[in-house]
Amino acid sequence: MLDHCGEIMLTAFFTGLGLYVSTSIDNLIVLTVIFGSTPRSARWSVYWGDLLGAIILVVACLLCAFALGLIPQPWLLGLLGLIPIVLGIRLLVVKDADDEAQVANEMKKKRHVLLNVALITVTTCGADNVGIYVPLFTQTSRSQLGPLLTGLFVMLTIFCWLGYRLATMPHLTGLLKRYGSHMTAVVYIVLGCAVLWESGTITHFL
């Protein structure tokens, strides 16, 4: 039976899994397009490129979270939870830009596949990931950070595998395109509300 510390670590790990899923449904479609247009021999370069892009984004978000962590009042930090809520509402009311054309153009450029994929990951996921990761990281303790990031990168690996498999199943990709943004929007709003609640922002104004 897990002790309290073990439960916290396990919760952080599963939070990392859920965090990646919530911010990367659209990226799964992008990965499917990339795998569909990349030679089989280069599939590992796609994985390492996606990993590199994700590391760049995570490091940037951690630096932002550290800087914001200098703010002494937790309820003020909790206001960052409004960012995921706004992103979620935007996804519900505004049609997402078509990333497939951008992906196709980037993959045609004469760079190594790894660099192409890393740049695609940063440009297509950057804004949303910063808006979601930073508020959550500001509410995460140092002891929870390791398991959370482990869960995040485990799910990245799973998503890369799914993208590779989905490249051969276009009907499933169509379902993701149709409903993925709505699923993502709901998760964004829930995450934002959780940050507002856990930081004490809501109770501060009640």
C-alpha cells in the first residue's frame, strides 16, 4: 500500500499523462501527417524531433513558472488559470487554423527531418502549451515535478506511436479532426478552473 508521499508522486505522474493528452490532441493529427509523408527509415527522427521540440517548450515554461513563482501571494498566481479557460473558450467559438498546410511546407524544406519536426512542434504547439503548462507548473512542488514530467514524456512517446499507426488509418484521423478541438477545449477549461480553485483565487474573492 502506498504511503502519502507515494500517492502524491503517483498523482503527479498521472497528471503529467493527462496534461500531455489535453494539450496534444491536435499535435497527434500533425504527427499523423508527418509520419504519412516521411520515409519509414526516418520514423525515429520524427520521434526525436518531437521530443526535442517538447523539451524546448517545457524548459521555456519552467523558466516562466520559476519567475512567476517569486510572486508571494498564491491567489495572484492562480489568476493564470484564466489563460486555459480563455484558450478553451476560443477553441469552442473559433475554428482552429489548418496546421496541415504549415506542416507540409515545413517538411519540404531542406533540413534534417529531426529539425523540421522540432520546429513544427514548437510552432504549432507553443502558444497553447505555454498557456496551459505555466499555470500548472506554478502550482507544482519540486517533489511533484519529476513524476509529472516523466508522465508527460511517457505520453509523448505513446502519442508518437499512435501517430505512426494512425497514418495508416485515415478514418480515425477524420474523427480526431472533427471532435478533437472540442475535447481539448473542455479539458482546458477544467484545468483552468482547477488552478483557480487550488491556488485559493476563487475563495479569495468569495
